[in-house]
Amino acid sequence: MEEKETKMLKFRGKEYPCCASLTMGIIGGKWKTVILYHLMKEKLRYNELRKSMPTVTERTLSLQLKALEEDGLIKRKVYTSKPPLKVEYSLTDFGKTLIPIIKSIAGWGDYVVENYSR
């Protein structure tokens, strides 16, 4: 029997065994998709994001924002013209390619609540 060599997918220095693994590696976890969902509609400041996700810790939110920025999905703009420092987060063009997927995930969540909640 012939062994087929699996082709690893590479993205930003990391390797993934398949396209689904790559996608989940980028947007998986408890908070990344939630952050992207909130940024889909508008630019938000850190505290606005924090208020829209009251159960996330500050450390987790900071780490997840940093990871999303490193992967090129969101951009962080710092306004230093006058105190206090203002930082806004928004989707990059690359991040906007996820909007249909995020809408689909959110729609499925609504479907589950409507049809399978007890």
C-alpha cells in the first residue's frame, strides 16, 4: 500500500494539517470570533469591547487582540494627539473576508437557541 504524504499548510510561520485546522487555529477559541463579531459592525475602543464582553478578563482580551492583530485580522490605531491615549480596533481588509463566516456562526447560534433550547 502506498503512503500519501500529507501536505502541511503554512500561515505566518505555523503549520496546519488541513484547511479547517488552519481556520480554527486563527479564529478558534472562546473569544476571537466574539471579538471579530463585535468589530464587524464598527471600530471599537478597548473599553467598548470589554463592555460588550463582560465575562472576558482584561488579560485574555488583551492577548486575544494581540493575536488577532499579529495574524493580520484586526488593526490597532493609537491616537496620541492629546491625552488621554485613545486606541481603536477595527477589521483589516483580510479580517473582513471572515464576515460571511462570522455571520454564519452567529446565525447557527440563533438557530440552536430557537430550536434546541430547553
